[in-house]
Amino acid sequence: MSNHGKENTKNTADEHQLVHHYQRVRHQSVTLINSLSAEDCQLQAMADVSPSKWHLAHTTWFFETFLLIAHSSHYTVFNPNFKTLFNSYYNGIGEQFKRACRGSLSRPSLDDVITYREYVDRAVIELLSAPCSESIKQVIELGLNHEQQHQELMLMDIQYNFSVNPLFPAYCDTNNNRIENPVTQASPLSFVAFSKHTAHIGATEQTFSYDNERPTHQVLIQPFKFANRLTTNAEYLAFIQDGGYQNPEHWLSDGWAQINNARQTAPLYWHKVNNEWFEFTLAGLQPLALNEPLSHVTFYEANAFAHYSQARLPTEFEWESVANSNAAQTITQLTDNCWQWTNSAYLPYPGFKPIAGVAGEYNGKFMANQMVLRGGCKLTPQNHLRLTYRNFYYPHQAWMRSGIRLAKD
Amino acid sequence: MSNHGKENTKNTADEHQLVHHYQRVRHQSVTLINSLSAEDCQLQAMADVSPSKWHLAHTTWFFETFLLIAHSSHYTVFNPNFKTLFNSYYNGIGEQFKRACRGSLSRPSLDDVITYREYVDRAVIELLSAPCSESIKQVIELGLNHEQQHQELMLMDIQYNFSVNPLFPAYCDTNNNRIENPVTQASPLSFVAFSKHTAHIGATEQTFSYDNERPTHQVLIQPFKFANRLTTNAEYLAFIQDGGYQNPEHWLSDGWAQINNARQTAPLYWHKVNNEWFEFTLAGLQPLALNEPLSHVTFYEANAFAHYSQARLPTEFEWESVANSNAAQTITQLTDNCWQWTNSAYLPYPGFKPIAGVAGEYNGKFMANQMVLRGGCKLTPQNHLRLTYRNFYYPHQAWMRSGIRLAKD
Amino acid sequence: MSNHGKENTKNTADEHQLVHHYQRVRHQSVTLINSLSAEDCQLQAMADVSPSKWHLAHTTWFFETFLLIAHSSHYTVFNPNFKTLFNSYYNGIGEQFKRACRGSLSRPSLDDVITYREYVDRAVIELLSAPCSESIKQVIELGLNHEQQHQELMLMDIQYNFSVNPLFPAYCDTNNNRIENPVTQASPLSFVAFSKHTAHIGATEQTFSYDNERPTHQVLIQPFKFANRLTTNAEYLAFIQDGGYQNPEHWLSDGWAQINNARQTAPLYWHKVNNEWFEFTLAGLQPLALNEPLSHVTFYEANAFAHYSQARLPTEFEWESVANSNAAQTITQLTDNCWQWTNSAYLPYPGFKPIAGVAGEYNGKFMANQMVLRGGCKLTPQNHLRLTYRNFYYPHQAWMRSGIRLAKD
Amino acid sequence: MSNHGKENTKNTADEHQLVHHYQRVRHQSVTLINSLSAEDCQLQAMADVSPSKWHLAHTTWFFETFLLIAHSSHYTVFNPNFKTLFNSYYNGIGEQFKRACRGSLSRPSLDDVITYREYVDRAVIELLSAPCSESIKQVIELGLNHEQQHQELMLMDIQYNFSVNPLFPAYCDTNNNRIENPVTQASPLSFVAFSKHTAHIGATEQTFSYDNERPTHQVLIQPFKFANRLTTNAEYLAFIQDGGYQNPEHWLSDGWAQINNARQTAPLYWHKVNNEWFEFTLAGLQPLALNEPLSHVTFYEANAFAHYSQARLPTEFEWESVANSNAAQTITQLTDNCWQWTNSAYLPYPGFKPIAGVAGEYNGKFMANQMVLRGGCKLTPQNHLRLTYRNFYYPHQAWMRSGIRLAKD
């Protein structure tokens, strides 16, 4: 009896903490649009990105669908149309509104979406006011990590959405924020050597991780060298000025096709104005910061630059092994600046099992045609990062904050 | 001297009237978005349509560019970026922001556009406070007719933009407005016979008309018959139910390709829900009004229905000749319901001269691949209509309020 | 009785003539591939063109389908698969093999197609060995005109198919043939004036014509001027050198889009090699013949050149009226060099009736989006021409021998 | 001196053997078109495939370019235009004729290509009549392996090219050949277990291999099970009949998109005729052979079937390790029937170095977006296979003879 009472008490303490965490993360999403208008929040300048409003609704839909509808018997759905409108890609749930047309929805309004968030938040907090099962807690934890992923996506997408406007709107200014406050000096580039070893790769079950980071397993790694920092804008500029975009020998065949079809001669956000290089950033159009790590490049650009530099990209296993080693102290910019393209395809680990249920579509079904990026970036919520984290994008994509870490045999 | 004084007085009276007319027309545009949010005003659900915000800015740009910059020596441009952003297709003015991306502009905001309108309006009214040249008055008249065209476009575009939203938003309600208040009865269909005659076609120089309506000229017309009213939804539904969309013999080759590629089996805005037909209207999704004139059909659909009906579409010359005749009294729905597809290609009249200057791109350069529609529709400002008016669209387009008037040899 | 005998005799005489004509026309088609290999006859370098082999089979299919199957009770089909394979666009007959894939058929071989031709020819000639009905004779006449159209198409298509090969194969040589023997001198350009009049347009029922040339009717024509000859390569070169392809004011909107999308700066077959202009012809790559009429231009190019020349293109009615007039004697190159773009859309004449039956798809269903060309060209069989002939192509097409005849108000 | 003499003798013996091998392989290519016409050899029914004629010319160009021009000082090029026409993708050599248009070349003729082959063969044999350097021998060895790859490609491409013809031409018959003589019985499916081990992966330098198979290296392999035979048509048919193509849970996201966009409900070459399943083969359309290994499936189809079967695809390392093990004796159909999709992306081995010079574009530049297939197939020349061989295709491709080998954790 007393045990039972204690257990309840202990549980309620857990739930209290979870409510607190829930509120903090959920609030953070709304904070991101503080400087934006409802019009800004509706932009979708290409099919890959989504309106901020849609992100705010979809992350709410995630809790409504996988938590409230699934686990709360008396929950009343906010609006039955949202089932389709804010389903991203869960075929197990049903049809989805066409991805490329998310910017064509003025209704629900931003205000309505905020109301939707509040409605769902109240229901979640009410659910957490009583002791909850482990599976409920796991869905909340997954939902909050999902929300944090979307916080980064929101910033990436806002940058892209603003980039097509000739007025070059700024989301923030350069000085008073972590996001676009450029590095002023770059340390000399050097390579740290690692000998052949067996690395322990992947996440354990003890703390939260996505299914695609599991199970832990051993990988045999050959000797290699790993760059002490990321490639800078200055270094990439030298590649451009040395005819890098005109020389097919550096490029993968599909990459060469891409830059020739698009007549691309510089990274996505670089602009040459009156013979000076600028970069479009969340702080608007800024003079190219030469010492700043290069960002927003495709896998093809990263690979071509590595070839030009007589180096290569690291595998995701090399990356994780370095990050877990003592040497990682002399190696900078691992998680705080740009995601780093690896030369590893996004594939299941041996023994991979998708999480059970419909949320099993979260990661596994994307395991084709994409490459792994490791680390983290300035836009990533800090408590969202892990050294086992596997980010993934198609090789032709560049609107995320992707940079280059060189490696050598 | 006294004459000179009188002339001034007279002129100022003209200018006063013009100011009044200007204010009324300009105000009307803003009235159209009364029931819309800033988010609604940013929608662009396909490349053919534009956001309401863009219409409001572009019509203002028209006065700024062709009137103020051209004729007012001390005018200061509101924002130099607008030269590109709100230029629709005037190559003579310079580059244009990519048409299909107009919905990707959250800045300037709707509020900024309203401010832009007020800024330009003040400058125009100031210009009109002194006696003005004839050419200035002509630009204003052109600009106001241009604005009225865009008032209709705004409504057409809003309907399309709302149509892709599964929430089926309503712009207005069914009862208290002229736009979506359906006809409750259709008169019996009959054909009025016209004998061979020479018709006087086109607009004179006495009142305002577009260059494409001029010069007046004679056209020899063979005997024909002309339907007393427009085709109804009920009649078109019979065509569908009789397998009309599956029978190639009714269709022009390009039309047959279109409906098969798009797997189209009904007009653009028709929806079959639980075996009942509905139509998406500016008042939202409504039960199909059987007696209402059919609207929003392509030229191909109009032509196929005419073939099915053992009839044909009239030429634009037959249409204009009928409208100018006494018989027009027994012939209904000429200008007040739907634009009527004719079987005339949009081509220059003999002796056609585009208006001088850059505004010469207004009409002439579109004289290929499009068909003429005649009449007017519920969305057209009433004082904008003329029996010589030549509206034109590509045969595959249907988002304007286009209907069917049958004719026979 | 004797009358009956006489009639039979007379009829048989008719049939004899028809056999003779049939054999001559059918033989001519095969003659066209004398200089070609089976590989050449299989080429289809774009969807608009067809392999020579396909033309030879399709024209045979036409007789098999509309004559033998329809009118000969004991005829045995050569190969039932050909019903689909060699049906061009007759939905009334059934499905068609995909047009763009005609070059992907190595079977039947060219030899098999020749055998097919001989098989059908024997059956046709046998049918004509007995007295025939009028409707049979009409089908044969239609089939032979159809075959002659395809003779011109074969040459046009061969030129295009060879044009994409960097070896620039020649179909014929420059000297010993009518086709590519260039004009060495051009008469001075002048314009012949015509006053306002009513023209009799269209073909009578007395001799063969296509349904789209009928019925005859009167058209009121305003005063105009008509160029005495076609535009030369030299004149068009001046347009190019004067920046014609860079100046939007000359171009229709759709044409400006086409040349910019395709980055086109000269006509389809013009090549600049070491700063000298060449033209790809049926005689291979040849130095541009400056006095030769310009050919292989789009409607957009023709229209732009006319605008640049402060002229316009004639209507098809002006063209026909001129050709029927005495003045036509001083006006050269009407039918013997290049088809001439008119500014008339391809639309039905008042009272137009497609020919009865499935062959009614021959012309009528193409009456949208195309423009009329008048005259004839070097590739057209001479006895196939009529002054009432209406040729038609899409405004963006240029692989037929299309040239420019200027007119003025 | 005597040494020198001996060395020469020894070398000449080597060269003699090489000549013999060269002649045998080169002759084999021409043998493949024995049953084809020149028309057949020109077919290119999609951009991924090439005409047989082009293969015959390109493999010859390979020897001309990398051997004769590079190593034979007095060699005269057969035709300078072939440098571009028959260059597949070697940017280091120069421009290439557009891949998708290879079927639009009737010139050079098949006869001309055969003459080209004989011309180059004579020059190669003459070169080998004197003692040759190691690097020359290596180029010949590479060229012959390249030729053998194209022998398989020719057969794959012929099958595809014939498959679009409704006549369903047969390249061979079912009985008297290895290619399309179907398996009549399938052994029961079972899985062989392998424990965790370190495998030696890749090719040594001792015998010929492609650069992408090197260097040898160790890979740590977790315990797994490996199917004793390939998936049969019967097993895949059960997947189809169980709604496999309608159930998104089995499919990778990109695969689900592909089958829905293409409305695909069965493998590439399967046809349902009158409710019976047939398969298009090199022997024409044949009743589906239920016991025959399934072939011509995409990676997506393979992956979906594995998921449906509660299994997975093996990695390329598992595959190679099995093939090198004793267990491979109980495991059938490793190299003699179908290439087997692995779940390994085509990426460089640790320490990968492309072969030196322009031929370095052979393999390395394709290391993105493709998946590895292992084994070999009925169409592969038998002496071309190695257990280290890495074949690679895009996941959406299916015109090669690709099948399914299941594995399990």
C-alpha cells in the first residue's frame, strides 16, 4: 500500500517534469515566429520546404494523432479536416494534403493554428495530470524530439522562403544572436590521424534516441585522418576561382549533371553583386564571411571540393568514432555550426527495427537515395543533439545548414 | 483671355470628375478584400492566378509607371524594387519578377501595399489638382479600365485559390449578393434566326475602348441562328451522363488530349460527393444549381458540348452583331452572367494599331493561341462593359467565368 | 441494254484511269526512299515527325482501312496488329500506337512494309478491275491526296531526322534536283496594292478538295498591300544582325517565351560555323543562300520579322484573293517555294461539314491552336496543289518548309 | 643477350595469347546480333538503353581511344566524328553526343560500324604483333572486360527495345539456348545461418578486377541468415495477389511514389492477358514461369517483397562472405541466373583509388544514388564473373536481369 502510494508520488513527479519539459519545448516553437507576420508564416517557396504555420500545426497534429486520439478515450478532435491537412507522410494514418501545395492554405489562419496548439496543449497537460503509462511517456518524448526537429526545419525553411524575395528580408540581425553572428577567425587546417580500430556505433536504449540510431554495433574502421575544423568560405571560394565548377574531374556524374542543368556556379545562397560576393543569411544579404564555415552546399559540392582538396568526406562511422574519442577535444565545430555531409548512405544498422505502430514510418521508409549528415548546426536546439544522431538529405539538397568536414585515407 | 479663363474652368471641372471617378474605382478594389485576411491575399494556387495583394500593388504600379514617372517631373518613386516586383509583362519597362512565384512574396506586406496605394493615390490626385493634358487623362482612363479588369481577375483568382483548400472557404454567402445568388428558373431553349448581312464591328474613337476593339470595320456574315440563353448546368450534366467525356467524336484533338491527360470527367469546379453533384463557388461548396448557366468551362468543353448538341459556337462577329440588333431584347444573359466562348481566334482587326508607347504591350502581343470570349459576367464591374469588348483566354483555361452560348448554321 | 453496256464501258474507262493514277502516286512514295537505307527509314528524331517506314505503312493502312475493309467483302487483313500500329489519330477506328514511339518499331521491317504495300495495292487494283461505286472512287481520291500529303511529310521529316546527326547526312545533292537547287537572284521587293472588295473564298464541289476548304463563301476584304515575293535569307539575316532575337517589341508573348526558353537566336536549320552562316538542307549542310527564300521558320519568327519590317502577315483570305486575281502574275513564289504563314487561325468556314464517317477526323478536329499556311512548297507534289488549299501548323513549329510573305494595311 | 631473347620469346607468347583472347571476345559481340536486322540494331526505346549498333561502335571507340590513339604513334583515326558520337561519358576525352538521342543516328550504318570494328581490330592485332608494355596489356584487358560488360548490356537493351513493340518480337527461342530456357522446379526455400565474423572483402591485385572492387579490406559482419535460392515468380505473384502494390507499409517512400506515379502493379515485363500472366522475355511473350527466379524488378520492389516476407535484402558484404564460404555449396543461383539487389549503396571501399588517367571515370564518378547488385546473370559472359564483382544500378531501374535474394537478422 505504502509502496503503491510512493510509486504514485514518484510517477506524478515524473509527469510534472514532463509537463514542464513539454511546455518549454512547445513554447519554443512559437517563439521562433516572434519576428514574423502571418504572411511570412504562410510562405512555401519550393516543394521541399513548408510554411511556418504548417510546421506549427503539424507538430500539434503529431501529439493529437499519436497521443491524444490513440491514448485519451474522451478526447474530442479539434477539426476532423486536420487529419489530412497536417499529416506529413504517414500512410498508416491516411491520405495527405499534397505536400507541394501547403503554401496554398490560407485557412486555417495562423491565429487558428495557435488556437489549435493551445487546445491540444491543454489536453496533453490534462492527460499528464494523472499518472501515465510508459508508452504514453514515450510518445511524448518522441513528439518533443519531433517538435525540436521541426524547430530547426522552420528556420531552414524561413531562410529559403525569404531567399527568393528580391527584397532579401532579414529574419534576425547579425549581432545579437547566436544564429548569424559570424566567426571572425579560422584556425589553421590540420588533420588528426586515427589508426585502425573497432568502433562502437549507435545509441543505447538508456536515453532517448531515434530508431535509426539503434542497435549499437561494432564497425571495423581502417586508418584515416580527420580535419580539425570545417571548410571555410574562403577555401571554397578558392575552389570556385580555380574553375571548380567547370572541371568535371572533381564531380560525381549526377552532380555534374545538376550544376550543368541548373547552370550553377556557386553555392545556393551566394550572390555576386558588383563583383563582390555576398551570402543570403537569416540576417539578410551579408558580405561573404570568409572565415565562417561554408554552409548550404549539396553533397555533390562537398564531394567535389573534397576531391579538389585531394581528400574525401568521412564515413558516418569515422565521424562518430572521432566524436566519441579523446581527440575530439582538438577537433572543433563538431555539432555547433554546420551539419557535415558524410560519404555514408542512409541505410539501416544491422538489426534495425522501426518503432512499433504507425510512427514506424518516421525514419525507416526514407532509407534510400539519401546521405547521412552528422553533428548539428547553429539552428539545432542544443538539448536535441547526440553524437549518434543521423540526419539525412538527398545529395542534391542544400537548403539545410550543411557544411564540409574533410577526411583522408 | 476670358476664353482662356473659361477653358481653365472647364478643364478643372473635367479634372474634378476624373478625381471622383478615380477615387471610386480605386476604392472599389480595396473593398473586394473586405472579407479576406492578409493570408488569403497572398495565395497563388497556380501560375495563371495572382495573389490579391499582388493585384492591388500591380494596378498601383501601373499608375506609378505610366502616369507619375512618365508625366510628373517631381514624383519620387515609392520603392525602386517595385519596378520589377509588380511589373506584369511589360518588357519595355524592364525585367519582371517570375510570374509563378508571386505567392512567394510575404514582403511587402498587405499593409505596405495599402500604404503604397495611398501614396500613389495622393500623387495622382495632386497631379489632377491642376489642368492636365489630354494624354494624361487618357493614361488615367486606361489605368482605371485596367484596374477594373483586375477587379474581375481578383475575384476569379480568389475563387481558384480557395478551391484547392479542402476546407472549401467561402468568400461570400449565397443570398445577400449578386455574385453567387443562383438563377432559379431557366427559360426554354430556342434559337433566333439571323439572315446574311454586313455587320459593323468594333469600337469607335468616341468613347473609351481598348486598342484591340478598333478600328471599326465591316464583316460579311452568313445566315445563322443564335441561342436565346446560355447553356445550363442541367444541360451540361446530361452531356456528362451521356458519356460526353468518353466519346472522342465530340472533342477537338487538343481537348481530347487535355481531358485524358488530366483524367478530367467534369468541369473544373464540379465535385461529386456521395453521388450528389456540387459546385465550388465564391460562396463555398454548393449543391449544383441546375438552372444556373454553366460556368468555368474550357473552350474544348464548350466546343464538345456544342458538337454533342448538333450546334456550334458563334463567331465573335455573330455575337456582336446580335448584341447590336433589336433581337437582343429576346436574347438573355448577354453580359450579366458568363463570358461566352466564341469560335473566333484572338487576332487583330484589319488596320489594328497598338496604342503608342510601352503600354502598347497591353493587348497586341497576346494575339496568338487564344480564343475570344464575348459579353461579360457577374464579376465584371458593370460600367466596364461594352458590346465591342474582346476578352481572350487560352482554350485550356477555365478559371474565369466562362460559359456556353450555342449557335447554328 | 446497249446503254447499260455503254455505261459499263465508260465506267471501266474511268476505273482504268484511276488504276493508272493510283499506281503512279503509290509508286512515287516508294521512289522517295531510293537514296535511303532501312536504318534511315526508321528514324524519328522528335515526336512531331515519323519514320519514312511508318509513312509508307500508314498510307497503305489508310487504303486498307477506309477502302478494302470497308468496301471489299472478301478482303483478308494483312496483319491485324497493323490496325493499331499504323493508325495515326483516328479514334473512330480504335487505339493508336503511341505517336512519339514510332521510331521504336524495328518490326515490321522496311521489307515487310514494302510487302504490305504490294499486298494492298494488288487488292485495290483488283477492286478497280470491276465497275466501282462513286463512294469507292471518292475514297481512292481521298487516299491518293492523303498519300501525296505524306510524300511531302516524308521529305520534311527526313530533313529533320538527318538534322540532328552531327555527320549532316545529305538526302540529295544540290545540282541535279528541284528540291535544293537554290535561287541565285532575288527581284527587288515591292508591294502590290489591292482595294476593298468581296472575295469568293473556298473550293467548289466540282473537283477534289478537302472538307476544310469548303463551302465557298464570300469574305469582305479591306484595302491591303501584298509583297511581290517571299522574304529572303539575306533580309532575315539583317533582322538577326539588327538584334531581332533580343528585342521583345517585335515578338508575340508566346514567341518571346519560346525563343528565350530554347535560347534560340536563329531559324531551326541555321548554323554559324567559324563565323559563317550555313543552313542544313536536304543536300546536307550548305552555305546560306542569301537570295533564296527564307524557310523553316515558326509563325512567331514570321510575325516578328513582319513587325520589324513595319508590315504584317496577310490573312488567308487576302492570300487566296490575290492568288485568284490577275495581279498574281506579277506576284511570284506563290506555290513553288515555301508555304506562307498567314495571320489566320485554322478555323472552320461558315457552314463547314466534315466528310461523313470515320475519315471525318481528317481535318476538323485540329481546328484549334493552329495557324493557316497557304501556297505550297518545293516538296509538294505539283498536282496536289490548289489555290484554296489550307495547310496548318502550330505557331511554334518550323520543320515544314514555311516562309514569309509580307503584307501591309 | 640470351635473357633478352628469352624475355622477347616469353613476351611474344603472352601477346599471342592476348590476340587470341581479344579476337574471341570481340567476335562474341558481333555474334550477338546474328538474329537481328540493321533496323533492330538501331532501336533505343528509352534513354537508359542504347542501340546494339552503338554498343558495337562504342566498345571499338574504347580501344581506339584508350589504346591506339594513346599508345600507337602511327595510328590514323577511322573517323574524327566518332570521337564525340561514340564517347559514352568520358568528360576527360571531350563532349559526348546526347545519350537519349543515340537511336536517332542512322549514319554510320551498321555496315559502317562493322567496318570500323575490323579497322580497329587490325590495328590492335598489329600492335600486339610486337612485344608490348604492361600498360598496353592492361588497357587491352580493361577493354575486353568493358566489351564483355557491353555484351550483357546489349542483351538487356535488346529485350527492352523489343518490349515496347506490340508485336513482341523474339530474339531467340525458348528451348535451344541458355538464356530463356526456364527452370522447371524450385527447391524449398530455407535460410542458412551465419555467425558473427570478420570477412575479407574485395579483389586482390593478382588477377583482373575493376578499381571499385579494391582494395581488399576487412568488414565486421553481424550474425545473419541467407536464403538458399532466389525468390521465384510464384512467390512474387503471391505478394501481388495479397495486395502488395496497394499496401504502403511494405514500401520505401521513394518506391511508393514510383509505383503510384507510374500506376505500376506488377514487374516491368509482366503482362496480364485474358486473366493469365505472361512475361516478356528474349524469347518473346511467354506464360509466366512460376518456378523461375523472379527477374527485372526494381530495388524498391525487391525491398518491398523482403519486407512483406518478414525478411530483408543482404548487404553486399554478407553476400560476398557467403559466396566465399563453404556454405555456398548449399546455396544456389549465386551467379548464374539473376543479379541480386543488396541493401548496400554503391560507395568506395576504404582506400579506393580510381585507375589512373581518363579511364578513371569508368567507375568512381557513379558512386552516388545507386545500389549494389551482386552475382551475375544468364546474360553475363561466364568468364567475366567474379565473386567480388560490384554491379550497380539506380533503385528505380529494372531493365537489367535483377532478382531477389532474401536475408534475415
